[in-house]
Amino acid sequence: MTIRNESDQTLIETFLDALWLERGASDNTLMAYRRDLAAWAAHLEAQEASLLSPLPATLPDWLDARRASGYQLRSNARLLSSLRRFYRWALAEGRIDRDPLAEVRLPRVRPALPDTLDEAEVERLLAAPDVATDLGLRDRAMLEVLYAAGLRVSELVGLTTDAVNLRQGVVRVRGKGDKDRLVPLGEEAVDWLSRYLRGTRGALMTDVTRPALFPGRGDKPLTRQAFWYRIKAHALAAGITRPLSPHTLRHAFATHLLNHGANLRVVQLLLGHSDLSTTQIYTHVAQARLETLHADHHPRG
């Protein structure tokens, strides 16, 4: 989206810089804010207005027009959330006297339940790699760590050898906003990681002093894309036909913990969520699973 108003463009970049400094927002988050604010600024330009002198009365009509053109309700809700944060920042900075969107309500959106696997499917996926091969043993160790610790894929492939303490059974994870957290691995993951480190990692590398725990080509960390290509191949071998997303095993980790009685705040800490509301989506997953079980097995379901 092109903005001809240079002051609006500068204002957006100033806001994004502040967001990065205050919250350590990721590149993807900053890109989403930039896209949303640019779309709103372009709409205001067409109305002969600007970001600091918006026409809030036109916002509902614009959102309706976006819906009519194919945008989902969730997309509009995210856009409005971006605008809300921008105007709260502008108000705190003294750039405006009042929040022009204070009276605009966010669309009510039913939480989208994340893709996940049941426990039997996870077991089949973990057992799919051929551990008689170096790549298979590496993949098994990666899958075990991913599921045991509930990591993001970027966190997994970014692990270094000094991040793992096998004696204590924990891994130090660098998450969003460069925040570190210690996550327990569990006996199975420690066992498979130990087998991998005893010889397979060295067999896959030309220089074992390089820090990547799970190397790909050139002793560099395996890329996210390459790892998910491997996971899809293993899922196919395991007879898992449902679509897999990059977060599937992370979702399974959180859902299975809650199914077995884990405290929601503990799950929040393990996942590295800064806001408990982000973790609460998994309570919906667990509830949906219970409802399905009831419908399938109760005589009056």
C-alpha cells in the first residue's frame, strides 16, 4: 500500500521503532502493523484526512467494504487492534488530544482452534524417522525436543549446543523479544538427544566446533523450511493425513498438558507467552476435545 503523505509514513515508522524498543516486537509483527497502518492511512488520504486527523465515522463503512471484498472478520479485528495500539501510543506521546477510536468496538471473533494431533498420532510421528540413519536420528531428536518442550520451530532450529543441559534435563530457549526461558525436556527427549549428540551430530558436520545443535548444510542451523519438509515426509510415513502447520507439535504439547491437568499459567511460562490470553486458546481446544469424546462415546451424546 503506497502512502503519498510523507508525514504519515514517517509517523508510522516512528511508532514501529517505539514498538520494537518497548516490546521487542518481531519482524513479522512489525510488518503486520506497517501493513495495517498503511492501509488505513491510504484510506484516509482518499478522504482528504491523515492519521492524526482521522475520520473515525468512516471506519465502520471501510471495514464493511473490506469484508465485502473478501477479507475475513478476523483480519478486520486484527487491523482494528493495530489501529487501537497506534492511537493509544499517539495519545501517550501527546500527538493527539483524544483517542479517535475509543468508542469503536472490536468485532467479536470466535477463537480459531489451532491444528493439533492426538497423543496416538504424536507417538506415530515421533516413531516415524529411521533412527538407523544419521538424518533419521537427528530428526527423531528434533521431534522429541519439539514436542517435549513445546518450542516454536524457529526456537528449535536456533538452538546451540550450549543451550542444552542434559544432566539437569533442561534447555535454554531464546524466544520472542530475545527473552530466555528454561524448559524441562523430560526423560525421552533427553535420551534421544543424548544418542544424537554421542555421534550423529559429529557425523553430520565437517566442523563440530560450530554451535548449531541441529545442523543442515554447511554446518549451519537446519532451516525451518527444510525441517518442515522433513516433518511432512515423516507424517506421511506415519499415516497422518491431516494438514500440519509449523506449530502443530507446539499446539499438541500445550493441549496435552492441559488435558492431563496442567495449570494454565504453567503452560504459559513453558510456551513463553507474555500474555495469558494467548495461552487460553488451548482451553478451547481441550474443551472441544471433551465435547467430541462425549458426543462419540456417551449413550446420550
